[in-house]
Amino acid sequence: MTAKHLSADQSAQRIGQSFGPQPWILAFPEARALAGRIASRLSLPLEAVSVHRFPDGERRVRLPAALPPEIALVQRLDDPDARLVALMLAAETARELGAHRIVLVAPYLCYMRQDRAFQPGEAVSQRIVGRFLARLCDALVTVDPHLHRTRRLQEAVPVPEAVAVSAAPLLARHVAAARPGALLLAPDAEAAAWVRAGAEAAGLEWATAHKERRGDREVEVVLDDPARCRGRCVCLLDDVASTGATLAAAARAARAAGATEVCAAVTHALFVGDAVGRLRAAGVSELWSADTVPHPTNAVSVAAPLAAAVAGLLRLEGA
Ligand code: R5P
């Protein structure tokens, strides 16, 4: 069977039908594009979660009226607050409608950066949101979760099975094709191991820097070995760009060190507010990202590794 998409009404007409054991890919509207690519790769049916926003801001969530025993529920968790509530409504409803096993596919995992109380009294969002997600699903697939001080994904999201896909090799190979011989630069110490993995996959050199954050948009980046940037293209590589402050500070440092060109590649293109303008102003000539968050800079797709992870968790034949 090939991937298909039914409207909510068509899905509603399925009430009373019996289903075979084949799992479904069930997608929220904002995650439909990536979910479609996963469904196509796995030749699984693609079905819709529909969401209506009431005038007061509450959501009505509707699923197909009967579900197979296993589903992969695909939801974006950038801009997360309303989406987390919609996800909770969908996952609880999916159980009531017959889903025994829910694999949550969340390409970007939100609230992972606050992994400890930096000031007394602060909520440790990684732990709290992680427990919330674990209560909703049986397995989780995500991409480059921000776990710099947490060793394993299951420590953050205590779910029986969890897979973290890395986009670093995909991004680094893209950089190698677009800018052969570029130096990959990790803008902070936390990104070093991740950038190294990408560099090794793509056969590129890599370097490190140190970052000090003074506020949401105030960041200082100091290169560990500035001489390595001189006279060459430097590509900044990071798991997430939010305000763009980190990449902008790293770009200025690379320029000051004599880089002939500075580009940047990130997994999660949050790029809030004027982030892209801020990066252009800092001298970033080219921006690439993975398709975990839809953005004009999307240049590589994580559909293939996500589909492979979903196939394994759904125990599909050949996985
Ligand atoms: C932090 O460790 C992350 O890897 C990113 O460098 C950071 O979250 C990016 O945020 P912003 O774009 O706001 O500097």
C-alpha cells in the first residue's frame, strides 16, 4: 500500500471498519510534510489529526474514528506550548480509539535546554516536559535533542524506547559538497563532539570555540585556535539556532580571524524574530538547515533516518 492522505470526513467514514495489523502514520497538520515523506518511505498509510482553534484559543483535536493497534504520531514541537496540549489530547484519544502502541515522532524536542535549575526556584523544563511526553507514548524518535549535560535521551524522556537521530553527518556532507575543504566550527564546547561526528562523516576538518552567554541575545564566542580560520571558508555547525546570537558571534569571530567566507548549517532552524537578518549582518553568506522545522533554509531531509527509526520501533518487516 502506498502513502495516502484521507480528509477528516473520509476518515470518519471508516467507523466500524476492521483494520489489519498495519500501523498508520498519523500527522498533525503542521507536521504533514515530513510525515508524508516518512510514510512514503515506509509505504504506510498517512492519516490526519485535524485541529480547530476556537476563538478563545482552545483547540478541538479530531482523529480518525478508529485506529490500528500501532501508530506513529508525528507532531512538531517548535513553538511548543499549544502543540504540547494538542499532542496530549491526540495521544489520550488515540488510546481510547484503539491504539495500543504509540511511537511519537517529534523531529524537534522542545524545552530540552533548561536541564537544571540555574537559579534557585527555576523549573527544570527538560525533566518535567520529558516526563509529560513519556506518559503519552511508548516510544520516541527525535533528531539532535539538546542533551549536552544529559547522557541519554531516555534520561530526559523516560520512555521504554527512544531513538535520537543525528543530522550532523547529513549537514556536514551537504557543506562538503557546497564548500569543499571548508572548516567546520563548533560555536561552543557543548557542540564539539557533535560537530566532530559530522566532520568525520564528511571528511572535513573541524575546530572549536568557547561561548559565554550573558542574556537571551547577548553571546560572546572566542575561537580556540583562530589561525585555523585564516584564508578559508568556515562553516558554523550547531544543533539549533534560535535568536541567531550564537552563530552571529561565532561568525564575527571567524571573520576577524581572517575567514574568506562564513556560512552556517544547523539542524533546527528556529530562527526567531530577526535571526536571519542578524546573521546576514554578521557576514554569514549562506544558511542551511535540516527539515525538522520547516524554513526557507531547509537543505537536507531527515526523512530517511527518521523512517528507519520508526520502522525499527514499529518492528516493520525488513527493519
Ligand atoms: C546551545 O548550546 C545551543 O547549541 C545553541 O547554540 C543555542 O541554543 C542557540 O541559541 P541562539 O541562536 O539564541 O544563540
